[in-house]
Amino acid sequence: MAKITASVYTSHVPAIGAAIDTGKTTDPYWVPLFKGYEPSKSWMEASKPDVIFLVYNDHATAFSLDIIPTFAIGCAAEFKPADEGYGPRPVPTVIGHPELAAHIAQSVIQDDFDLTIVNKMDVDHGLTVPLNLLCGSPDAWPCPVIPFAVNVVQYPVPSGRRCYNLGQAIRKAIESYDEPLKVQIWGTGGMSHQLQGPRAGLINREWDNAWLDTLISDPDAAASVPHIDYVREAGSEGIELVMWLIARGAMDDVAGGPPPKLAHRFYHVPASNTGVGHLILENQ
Amino acid sequence: MALEKPYKDIPGTTIFDADQSRLGYHLNQFCMSLMKAANRERFKAGERAYLDEWPMTEEQKQAVLARDLNRCIALGGNIYFLAKIGATDGKSFQQMAGSMTGMSEAAYRDMMINGGRSVEGNRYIGEDGDAQAHRQPQGKKD
């Protein structure tokens, strides 16, 4: 049977992608950020999964205001890097895993989560920047990826509790798949940032780190944080953090297993407008 | 019955909810059209004529022409959509975000390098933080 081996959490700031694409990763501004992901790259080499289930949000790229799915699962064979207005990022096409994606859709929808099934979609920096941070800039991504897009652009976005419960349903789906695949689940976005209005530039290092502590040791408490706390304390775009709860809800301890092992933790301010957080949790 | 909107008491912040989305539908879809290189070229060649192809309000069109992102947001724009205008203009996300504060580009960048804007005084309308209405625009000379 398939098994979730680990969960990875990271911010997905577009400027990180731009720094990689324009060869600025050794600029003094970016050195501390990329240094924080060096252990993650080594970990990824040593713990290569068969599939990554990657939770992210689309930033008005694949989804305009014509259709706004709350949860969308990518079931296609491949996903092209999107042109977000600056031309497509020069990164590999993302290869999907249609069989596992279809299995997860079937299982999770029967567990009362009404996913939108997407068979054609370009993927933006929300998905490709985390892949760069963990895998570098290879000619091909190391394994198939199932994109899972969450609406965090138009309010109301799903609650933290809803995301956490969905993670548990995704875990059940993955662990009922017959092939013995090693699957990682990634939650991306956040941490504190606000990109709009006179309050733009808000960063809350203390709140971010306290939230990381809670996510690691008491995920049920993290799932209880209401939307308004994210917005007030971590900025209007800090709400993206609800996506981390999908990955956290899929870990063994939530289903009665042992607590996960913290393999890596990193926090850095700033990347452009954003407080960058990163965790790797392994199932024991 | 009016629905609860607890986020209305945060200074300098507009939450893009279903009501804002309804107001801004055509404005945001205009922005979305700039994802295509050919449309970016046509927009740059004649902004007013291009905007007139969209059923936007005159106020929305003026806000776009003036690149007044705060006004665009008040009229239903969403920052991820408005960012397509910035991309067309060759601006980074940081330049766009900074433009909404009244700070110079350098002052905004320095604020971010020094750890970003503090939440202190900026949680609730009526406090005295730098995002409060009575302290706008920021970066003005005393």
C-alpha cells in the first residue's frame, strides 16, 4: 500500500523564483534564504519520494474570477509552468500521477469533501518555487507531482479546521492505494505577509514562530485558529497558512500514530514582502 | 440579514470577499487579459481604448490609468489580479506593494530588510500604528 513518509512546509514567494531564474541566489540579499534550504535539498536527495502531493494556491493564473474552486485536484498527465505576466518560468514541466490523483479524488469526495477535478491546468510559482527550494534546478523534477490548489484569494477561504480534516481524508485515500508508493505531502504559502493597502509589508515574526511551534506539537490547536487571527496578526495574505494544515492533518500522529520527527526548521525575514517559514516533519 | 465581517476593523486592509469580487469582476478580468503577451502590447499601445473594451466603471478605468492601486482595491480589485498591470509595467511585487503605502521604493525596501512593518498599533482601527488612516500617506515629510 502507499504510505505518507513525510510532510514539507514552505513559503512560495514569487521573488524567490525570480532570484533563481535570474541567477541572483548568491546576492547578499538572498544568501541567508537559500542557505536555510541547503539541509532540505540534502534531505530530499536522501528521502526521495515516488510522488509529491503538493498543496498550493493559484494566484489568478489558472483560475480567473470566472470559476473559483475551493479545492481543486490536478488529475492531468502533465502541467505546464504558467505565464504569470513575465513569461513562463524556465522550469521543467510538472509530470502528474493521474492514477493516484483519480484514486484520491474518488476516496476524498466519498468522504464528503467536494473536490473540483482539473484535467487541464498550468501551474504558477505557488507550485514551482517550493519544488526549486527542495530540488534545486534540475532538467526534470525528481518525481511525479499531484497539484492540489486551494482558494485563498477570494474570501471566505476554507477554515483551518476544514483543511485539517481534509488532510486526514487525503491520508486515508493515499494509504488505501494498492501500489507501494512513498508519498510526501507538502503544504505551501505564508507565512506573515500583506501585499495590499497602507498596511502592506506587515511581518509578525513572533506570531509566525509561535504558530510553527503549535503546528508541530499541537496541530489540533493550530487548526482551531480562526481566519481573523491570521489576517489581524499575519496580514491579509498570511491566510495562506491554512494550506499547511492539509499537510499536517495527513500525518500519522493525527490518526493515532507516534508524533512526527522534526527533520528541519527554518525561518527568515524577508523574502520580498514575506516572512519565510519552512519545516520538514517525518513520520516515524 | 447582514453576514458577519469581522475583518472590517483592521486598518489599511481590504478583504477581497464575495461583495468586493462582485464589484470588481470586470476590473479583475481586464487585469487577467494582460496574461497574454499580445494583449499587453495592445494595452500599452492605447490604454484608454483597451479599457473601453471592458464594461468597467469610469472610476475603475481612471484608477487603472493613474495606477492608483489603493483606489483599484476599493473599487473591487484584487492584488493578485492587479499585479498583472504591474507585470505589464515591468514592476516587481515589492514595488507594487510599496506603492500603496506612500513610502518611497527605497524606504519600503529598507523597512522589509529591517524585519517588515510591525503589527503593534496596526491590529485595530483607532490605534496609532503607521498603517492607520490618520498617518497616511506614509513617508511624507513633517
